[in-house]
Amino acid sequence: MYSRILSTGHFVPERILTNRDLEQMVNTSDEWIQSRTGIRERHIVSDGETNLDLCEQAARRALEAADLTPQDLDLILVATTTPNQVFPNMGVLLQERLGGHGYACFSLEAACAGFIYALSVANSMIQTRQIQRALVIGGETLSRITDYTDRSTCILFGDGAGAVILEGAEEAGILSVRIHADGMHKDLLYFPSGISQGFDRLRGKRDFIQMRGNEVFRVAVNTLCQIAQETLDAAGMSPDELSWLVPHQANLRIIEAIARKLALPMERVVLTIGEHGNTSTASIPMALDVAVRDGRIQRGQLLLFEAFGGGFTWGSALVRF
């Protein structure tokens, strides 16, 4: 038994925060942001809008594209660092919102690499015949944990959700998945507080994403280049066989460095960072859906996903679409 991607979907909030808007908030400029990140704008949730709202709409679009109902699923797996609440988990909340019943639902947290981790878990469950069909989602509302007085981080992050439906197949769609982590780098990109040790905002202040950008950049480039090749090697394939690179949309310079390492022209890289910014777990499925719906990605093409996130966590997947 193998798994394949049956359909895709994504959703972003209506509200847009542009670089020009950020110029009025912190000491930065549109030219500076674009030259260093490739980001022009990002979508952020409005008051009262939640991660669950975004995940629901992405899920409904993926279900519609596959001509399925929520009860046709055997699993909902949501990768996120910004759940609506501690419990029930986001998978359960989404199942209830969609109107499904009875099947397994859970959430997974691996920062920006979360979607690759979730894809790996769902793929393994299909391969071992525990399930036949899974809804896998990456969804984030990073604006809720972003400090808009910190120009080094507030320029980066946006909100959104992306979804894929995996199903069992006789021929492999997911050809190779590799996931890794190294806690040695935990202090380079992190969110300081949590339930067990306490939220600082409950003590009179609010915590935000913390990042040492230059060090993250160096580790990310080296790590992602290595895992991209590892994933290709595991499937016995070479970079020149790739149709598209669908990377985590963190920083244009990181993406360009990986494309150079793979000798892949930028014309074969799916880029949505300009419009979406860094949406963490959501960025790969969002970019995938954009390219599927505009016709660039076609059935039978070979895709490489790769992502790197706080922890550090990283992962890559080779997919025959």
C-alpha cells in the first residue's frame, strides 16, 4: 500500500499587511524588506478570526476538489504551533466544525517543518493500512505571537492554512520522506513560554517569537541542502528529474541557495513568499495549492517539499503528484 495526494486547498485571511504598512509601525522600508526576504505583503487574521477558521476553509476546498465529504475521511491531522486552545486538539475541533464523526483526529507541533512531519505520519498510517484516507493540514495564526515593535521578526510572518488529502494507492505518490531534529539549536528560534512553565502574559506581559536571524539562516541553508539530497537519494533520483521545488516560504535567499545547490532554475521553484510571507506549517501546502490551481503543477510531475523550523526541526518529501 502506498499513498498519493488526491487534492489540495488553501485559505488566507482577507486582511493584508503590506511593507508600506510596516513602515508606519517600525523603522524599516519596503526596499529593505524585499531585498532581504522577498516579502511584499502578508495576510493576517482580524479580531475574532482564528486558526480554526482558516483550517476549516482550506479543508473544505480540499474536500470539494476531491468530491469527498468529511465522513469519507479516516483521519484529520493538523500541524500547527498556534492552536485555538490547549485541548481539544485542533484535529478534533476541525472534525466537529466540518461535521465529521468517529475517526481519529489529532494535532502535531514541529514548528515550520510541521507539515512534512504530518505528511510522514499520515503516509506511514496509510502504508501500514491503519487508514485509507487522511486530511493533512498546516495552519497558523503567527500574527498572534508576533511582536510588531520588533522589526527583525514582524516583517516575516503571516497567517494562513493549507490542506492536502492523502489516500491509499497501488502506485507510490509519496516516494520518500525524511524528518530530523536537533535540540542543540533550540535557543536560536523559539517562543519563550507555555502551559507547564506558565505564560508570561498571565504575569502582566506578553511573550513573542524570538529569533537570532543570521544564525538561523546559516544553519537552515546547510541543513536544507543536505536533506534535499538525502530525500532524492533515498528514492534513487537526481535533482534534474524534479519538475518543481515547493519549499517552505521562509526567506527568498534561503530558497535561492537551495535551488542553486540542486542546480534547479528559479523558474521551477514555486514561490508565494511575496504575497504570503512566512506562514510556518501552512507555507508548503498553501504554495502547492496555488500552483495546482493555476495549472503549473500537473499530475505525474515530480515535486520536492522541504522545510526548516524552530527546535530545530527539518524535513523533506519527494512526491509524484
